Amino acid sequence: MASGRANKTRVRAKNTSYTVSPRRRFRGRHLFLILVIVATAFGAYRKVVRPKTHPPPRRAIITAAVSEQIDTAPQAAGQGAKSEAGEPFEIHRLIPHAGENLHKIAKDMGIPEDYPNAWLSACKSARLDRLDENAELILVINRNDRLPVELVYLRPRGASYTLRKNSAGWECSSDEAAGEERARTVRGVWSDSFYDACISSGLPAPLVSNIADIFSYDIDLASDLKEGDSFAVFFQEFSIQSSEGKQFLILGAEINASGKVYQAFGFQLPDGSWDYFDAKGASLKRAFIKTPISNRWFLSSKTSIGIKPLSKSLRPSPGTGYSVPKGTRVCAIGDGFVSAIRKGARGNFSIEIRHRGGYSSLYGNLSSCSRGLKRGSSVSQAEVIGSVGAAGGGKAYLDFRFYKDGRPVNFQTADFTRLKSVPKTLEQDFEKSRDFCAAALHGG
């Protein structure tokens, strides 16, 4: 007992002393050694057994992230932006090996098999089943569901293709379209049919309604145009490989009506919108269009011929009478709201619309009103509000009247200010574009 007490070690800490036995000292040393051995073994395990994390050697993959909408073309390979947390899209750039196809690449990336099937179906001309050597694929992936929203196939030779996901599926476009863009001018003379005059001159059918809308603030297609009046349209044609087929854009147009020349020049504004201006840079848009007769009646050969002849005449009363077939559609001349709908003795209707600036318009002798139209309803410019009815003797006409602060105004001679003009900072650019279009319209 005495020797055991002699082998104990006494430890002092401040004013307190503790006695530690040899057995305790032995256990502490062994516990320390065990912890060292375990830590060393775990480190060796991670280094030897755990697989290395590096890109697969078969393909170079560069990942980037974008925060804006996918509206612009992705960057070229090797120029990826730094990835930042919270950004909605990732861009993967891949250089496939010879013989690889979309199915294998999609499988390696964890993309469902129906995606490459949809790509092959939407863009058959790209021959995506056989990828060119040294070509590049750019995949835009949504971070939320990890699914592609865009695929770009960049070929070293020949056309490149872009597939974008939309509500209907996948849409394929090719940069070959850019090389096939062409602008041309057509000229013609008005005949009995507005529609036929445009088509016979070579104007594509989709542009007939565009011409009517562009000049609807200055020209009444029903009565201002006479046989022999001429027109010219300078437009650009885009051959786009999509479900919509060819697309067109009117760059400039000119109408000679009874010796008076009306011009329209297309120009893009800083906000990206495309609008039409006269030669001085004033927008063709006004608060009111030129006629309450809907232009849509003039946009096919059948209906255009069916409403001829059409005439308007000023009456002793402050209004304009339009002699048209029964059922001809009537539209609001400007934005506003319906202030009254009145039913007449013969069952016909009249609609009154209030506009800004103290103006109001009245459309009388209507056989029906548009569905859902009621007092207080808001209407837009050129919106159809009803159809013309027959009056006494079976004749059909529209009784149209226009007021300013409750006083009658001759709508045919009234001149309304333009809504906007080309910004002064862009006047030189507009003048260059205007002169170019004018030369094309006149044969230059």
C-alpha cells in the first residue's frame, strides 16, 4: 500500500493539488495514439480510394451562367462568363467527338431521351443525327428543372442552327436566313378591288393589311382612292425556317391619291419599337383614324368587290353618311369608352364614344353591337363595335358624327396632330434611312 501511494504523481493547479495514478496516465497516452492512427488512416483513404473530380477526357465542357433572358446569341466558345449563384440559366459548350450523336450527349448530361428526339424532328435540315467533326454545341439549361431551353449547333462549314423552346415545342432557325434576306420594291395602280390591286402588283398577301393600317390615319380606302391612283411599297423578305414561314417588313411606302402624295418610312426607335414616319420625321399615328369603316372589309378580293361602290357625302346636318351594304363592320376611330348605347324606333342602334381632349364620336343606324359591348366599356382604336343596318327603303348606311366639347366638327376636314416624332438625336440616322427608302421607291 505504501509503495502504491509513492508512485502516484501529484499535480498542483493554483491552490489545489490533484493526484494522477500511473494507470490513468497510461490510458491517456493510448487514447491519443489511437486518435492519431484513425486520422492518418482516414486521410489515406480519401486520397487513395475516393475518385478524382475532373471533366471527362472525351469532351471539353465550359460552364457559364447568365442572368438575362435568352434573347441574344450565346457567346463564342472559351468566352463563358463567371458562374454566379442565383442566376436562372447555365450555358454548356461542348465539342463532340467524331461519330457522337445527340442521344449519347444528352444521356451523358442526364437529359431525357425525348429532348434529342424533339430536336431531330424540329430541325431536320440540320442533320443533327450526324454531328460534324470540330462542330460546337451550346446548350442553355434552366437551373430550376435542369432541362434545356435552347440548343445552338455551330458548324465549322455551312449553316448553323438554333433551336429554342416555346409554348408549342421547339422552333428551329438557321443563319442561312440572314444571307437570304432581300429587299424589293413593287409598284401598282388601284383598280376596282383594293386587295386585287395589291396582289396583282406582286405585294405579298400578308402586307396588304399592313399597308391599310399604316395609312389609315391619312387615307380613307373607301373613297379617297380613285381608279388610276398609284402606289409603291419597298419591303424586306426574311426566309426563316419556322412554322410561320416567310416574314416581311415594310421599309417604306408611298401612295399617290388624287394628286396628293402620302409617304411612310419605317424607322426603329431607341426602345426597340418599329414605327412609321413622314418625310419630316413625324409619326403617321394620330389620335383618330380616317374612317369608321373597318379596313378589314378591304383585305380580300371577295369582300372588297362586294362593298363597291362606296361613297360618303356631307349632309346639311353635321355628320357624314357612308353608303355601304348591310352588315359592313364599323370600328371606333380612336381610344375611348362607350358613353351611351341607344335603340332606335326601327330596332337599329347608335353608339356614342367619348375620347380624350373633349372629343366624342357617334355611330348611328347599326343593326347590331359587338358582343359584350355596353355602357362604360373601354374600346381601342380600330376595334370593331358593330355592323351597319338598313334604313327606310332598304338602303343601308352609317350615320357618323363627330364632336368637340359638344359642338359638331367636320371630321373629314379636321386635322389632328401627330402623336410623336423622331428624337432629335436620331434625326441624321432617320434622314439616311429615309433617303435610301425614297430612292428604292422611285426606282433608285
